[in-house]
Amino acid sequence: MPKDEIQIVDDLATIDAGVSIDELLRICVPMGLFVPVTPGTRYVTIGGAIAADVHGKNHHRDGTFGAHVQSIELMMSSGHNVMLYPTDDLFWATVGGMGLTGVILRATVRLTKVETSYIRETSRRFLSLDKLMFEMEDVDRTSKYSVAWVDTIAKGRRLGRSVLSIGDHASLVDLPRSLRKDPLRYGSSDGISLPRQAQHFRLTKGMVRKFNDIWYRKPSSGHSCHISEIPTFFHPLDRVSNWNIIYGRRGFIQYQFVVPDSGAHLVGRIIELLNAGQFPPYFSVLKRFGEQNPGLLSFPMRGWTLAVDIPAQVPGLGRVLDECDSLINGVGGRVYLAKDSRLHPKMFAEMYPRHGEFTALREKIDPMRKFNSNLSRRLGL
């Protein structure tokens, strides 16, 4: 990678938009710096992280990726380049704007200083969704990172049994003696790759149930503390480069929504609705969100977000997800555009009340709609 693609001075990094979070981490971590926010994969580009205004396990404390961007260089539909800052309306249309305001060329981002390249992680088991959510509200006051795996196949009294992982950047004194010699060592091997034949493999509910039983029992005695490497804690799925093929040729839908605290009851209701309709969400994670930022189309709001993976080949799935959309919209929640392929335009307009401001601004800077996408056409943007 040419050195001029990433320039770091103190804790500010100026980065070409095509650089991935993975490439940035390989350079900044050994310098004692970490990205302020990272999603579940490190292969997102900086431009993509801004356009989708990605969130991570620390939104309750640090907000979205866009909250840490100091400036954006944007190529507009006219062909001219402009510099945008958080005081500009176009900045907050571009952050979370799904690439519809222009081409992000580079950005300056404030990084987080760290003493080591390790995470001090604690895992806890919970028998119910209610107990998990009560605990998450408490631990988010003291921990920088938190995420919960939720068993969305379990029913009855076991509905929502879960494993909560909380973490903070480890200090030097947290490390065992063997790791203190090179506390900022960073490695992110590509892991394994599934053979193409795996696309003919049919993932069944029974297989997922067995996996969930194993995963739930992973923390010994319901509670465990250990030191984790950055890739293990933040990007576990990246260790299997093409894991998605286990869903077969038709793939899967990842449905992610957020509801405000007043709509917290819908987290369990959505899980029950999917299970009742024979659309069991095979894998799911629950997180807490903090304050909403000024992004016109930014997804997070204070409350709860659940992301679920659902096999796409199940008949009638669209109808059930439409029902979920209606329930979520009814409490003032919304669906994540970065993972959406089916939301109705009317529902989008109600979920994102600032879309009118976004459309009006876009009309001024790109009246010919040179920048558009399947998503923008479907949603009427």
C-alpha cells in the first residue's frame, strides 16, 4: 500500500476512501492507535464506513464512525471536489447518505489511543432476554464495548438465553508477562476458507440448535474473564472468509432494526414472531445504542438494535418482515438501510423523518441524479 494512502499525525489519520479498516489497523495499532468505531467486519472501506455511518460495540459511549470524522473530501456530480466539515449540512447528508451525495475521496478521522493491542473481555450467561437487557443497561455505564449473542431459536422459558460479552482496551498491567514484550503486536490472518462444495450444504434448524447449546455453555460457570486479540473480539466472522455460502445458493437476509427504549419489548416480540412463522433467525446479536447524531439518514438512535440472519429461501418471509417493519415503525424505530433489500418506500419515509431534508439537499447538488442506486430508486430517494 502506498504510504500516502494513510497519513497519521498524532491521533489524526487522513485516509483514502478505498482503504479498508483492516489496512488501517495494520498500520495504526502498532503505533498505539485504534479505529474509533469498527463494525463486525474489518473489510469495510473508510468511504463505506462513512456512507453507511457504521456503528460498533461502543455506540452507547462513542457513537457512530461519522462522529469521529473531522473532514471529508467529496467529488460532486459536477466533477468538482469540495471539503466538508461537521459544520456543513452536506457533511451530515454524506455521513449515512449511502453514497448518494457524491464520491468520497478521502477523510480525516480521529483515532483512539491504546496502550496495547488486546482487549480485556468478560463473558456472562443469561437464561432470559429480560435479565440480559437489564444487565446490558447497567454494564454500558462502565464498559466501553458490549454485545450479546442471543439464542433466537430457543422457545418458552429459554427464549432469549444469551451470552453477553463486554470489553475494554487492556492496559500493560492487564497482560500476562508473555505478552508484555510486544504489547502492540497486531496480526489478522485471513483464517480459513470454506470449499465451494459447501454451498450445497443445507444448514438446518437442528444443526443451529446444537451450535447454540455449545455456544451458550462456552463461558465456564456462566462467567469468564480473559485477554482477547482485536480480531477475535471485534471481527470473529472474518476468520472464515466465505462463511455466507453455508446458507446455500439463495443466501440469507440480515434484518437489523433499532427501537427506542420505550419499544424495548419488541425485541422479544420480533423473535417470537419470526419463530412462530417458521422463519427462525439462526444467528443474532443485540446491542445498545446511545445518542443519535445529526446524520440525515443515520440509522442509530438511543435504544436497542437486533441483527438477525434468516435463510432467504423460506416462502412467505417477506410478508412476515413487512409485519415486523410495521411494529417497529409503530414505536418510532427503523430498519438499517445498509442491510436492506426489501423495505417499502412509505415505511422508509415514516422511519426516517429527515429524508425530506436529504432529498431537498440532493436536489440542489445533483438535480440530474447522476448518483443513484437500486436502493435510492426503490425507496424514492
